[in-house]
Amino acid sequence: METRESTLELLLVEDNPSDLELALHALRKHRLANHIKVARDGVEALEYLFGSSTLPQQHVHERPKVVLLDLKLPLINGLEVLARIKADPRTQNIPVVVLTSSREDPDIAECYRLGANSYIVKPVDFEQFSESIRLLGLYWVVTNQPPPE
């Protein structure tokens, strides 16, 4: 049986350096996630979850407890990453929390249609952003009980 310390708790997919640093700072400050993988674009996130397209047989990494996903990503956008995660039987049960600056109704509707578990608009204020990350981590990493694999 794996211990909490040996499991990947969170895959953070974020291309904005400032938002990335704020999220990492908040998660570590509140001791909510010790094992975090960062992907800075959609390709990196998908390669982490499914292996490289050039080396499809390479080892696929451990599944995270939750994915925090920005929508506006380079190379492959967040909607496509979400669609691929939720379409694959190996990853469809991983909770995906969209954490984005978009308040656009079409983005919100499409995320839920694709299977997002939650949609959070990033607060502009540092303290509100930190508190949002704390609450997300507390619920999805600590409180939520995922389905058995």
C-alpha cells in the first residue's frame, strides 16, 4: 500500500509564472500538497499523464489525486487537455479543477460538458488567490475520497 507521502497529490498546469508561483506558495504555506508536478503547457501535461507521442511506450507517470488546470495554455489549450483526460479510461476519474481567469459563460459551459469537476475563476487579489488555493487543496487533496483504481 502506498503512503500519502509517496503519492503524487497534484498536477498543476499553469503557464503564467506569477500565478504558478502564487499557487505553489499557497499550497506549500498551508502544507496541503507535498508532491506537486508542474506542467507549463498542454503538451507537457498530456505527456506527463499519457507518455510522449514520440515514445508512446515510455513509462506513464503516477496519476495525481487532482489536476488544477488553466484554460489559456500554449501549444494545446486547457479545453483539449480536459477533453483528453476525461475521454481516457485511465484518467477519466481524476478530478480536474479548472482554475482560470476566464469568466466567459461558453468556457464554463464547455468545461462542465467535457467533465470538469469544478470551475474556479482566479481572484486578482493575492490574499484571495492564496485562500482559494488553500480551500482547493484542502478539499481535493485532503478531504475528497477518490474512487478506487
